[in-house]
Amino acid sequence: MSAGLVNSYLNSWSTLLPEPFCFFDPSSSFLCCFGRKINWSWHPKFLQRAVERVIRSPDDDEPSAEIELGTHMIRGDTVCLVGLVDEPLDESIDWTKVKGATIGTTKH
């Protein structure tokens, strides 16, 4: 796929964003209904510098992890929570030690 075609797609996609997306400045976080937590720097067309946090359950011996996704797009129907990121607080947390339970099903 050519860069021009990708840019054209991204431009058309960005005009479809709902109004709440205007508050994402400069970095935000969202939690998907299937348990993915992703932080990103918001740009009007796509997510850049996206990092997924894989939070393991308390009974899992494997540590939680951060996976760099780079530029990333996600369908809106998989997002169950969106919020601003307190960057100093976020950077002070050792995410490999954070444990959590799976989120249950969501209703649309």
C-alpha cells in the first residue's frame, strides 16, 4: 500500500472521530474490554508511541510487561475506558510488579 493511500485513509478516518477525542493532550490511556491497557501520545490521525501494558493475574508467576506498539490504530468498539495520563505518576510505577484481574464482559 502506498504512503499516499495510507495518508488518505488516515485523513478520512480522523474526520470520523467522536467529540471526546479532542481532550487527548498530550498523552492518554485507554483500557480495552478484552483487558489491553494502552498509553499513547495523541495525534489527530492515529496513535503514536503506543505502549501496551500486559497486566498479569495475581496467581500468574510471570511478571507483567510493557510492549511497544509504535503507531497503532484500534476499533472504538473494543475500548471500555479512556482517560488522561499523569505522566510523572505513570513513570514512577514499576509496571512489571502490577497485578490485576480480568475485566468481565461489557454491554454496548
